[in-house]
Amino acid sequence: MKKDVFTTGQVARICKVAPRTVSKWFDSGRLRGYRIPGSQDRRIPRDHLIRFLKDHDMPLGELEKEGWHKVLVIGAEKLFIDRVKNLMPEADDFRYEVANSGFEAGIQAESFHPDTIIVDLAMGRSEGLQIAVNLRKNPAYAETVIIAMASEDEASPEKLIESYGLNEVFKKPFDTALLAELVRRKILEKADH
């Protein structure tokens, strides 16, 4: 289960340092947190810990999966990928992987465990939709946001959403900023659960 608050001992294990070192970081104000009223016990909220680790180029360890929002882009052109990375930069906690085929997408999904998948149906409509269907069959991807980019002559985006388990369909041409905004909104919704 995801922890929201850590003790100095837990932070020490994550950082692979002595608990006293964590206490020094806390007492010097470098690692933000709070004290339990009426005690000397310190508590460090998850977001402060992740920010501290990133600011000091320390490995996130077990927090790695939760520290980044991982986006898998399948079958899209480099220009689109560059635009998305510009709108949702790695500095804002986004990580990217790219796949150019259904086979590659399956391998990447297994190893990368993306939070969001963007599939360009121009790679091959049936192949792109099959990727979505296959992912939805796996309970590990039940919460994954899957967005398809369809051609402008796509008859019914609503039907694609219903039939293939997609969260959203964007018909080309579209504003990439709207897609980035949707992903950011989904992240916030997920964080509220």
C-alpha cells in the first residue's frame, strides 16, 4: 500500500543512510516535514521526500514507480512526441517510452508500467485498437489512461471509446495542448482517489 507519511527510520532505509543523517537533514531544513506534537518524532510527507530525493539526484528506490507519471507513446511521429514532451516535460515528473509496433508496445507496457498510453491509430488502426483491447484484458492496466489519436475521417470516436476501452479519442488535426491538459487532469483525478 502507498504510504503518505514516513518516519526518519523509513526514510533512512529508502535513502540507505543512518537515521541520524535523516534527522540532520530534517533539523537543517533541507528535508521538510513536521514533528509529532509533544514528542521529538519527525514525520516526512511523501511529496516532500520525493522532491528532496530528486533535488539531490538520489535514487527514488521503492518510490520510483509513484514518483513519475509514465507515458508510453505508440506509433506516433517524432514531431508529435517532441511537442508532448515540451508540454509535459520530464522536469515536471513525466517519463517517456516510445514504441513503433504492437509487439514493441507489449514489451514496453510490461517493463515500463505506463500510467498513460497514447496510441496513434495511423500506425495501423486495427493494430492500435488491438493494443488497447489486450491491455484492458490485463487487470494491471485497469487504471491506465489509454488515449487514441484517430484520423479526421474516423466516423465515431464515441464508439471507439465504448468498444475498445479507450479513455479518450482525439481526431486529427487537434491541439496537442488539449491532450496534455487531459493527461494532467487524469493525473489529478487519480491522485484524489
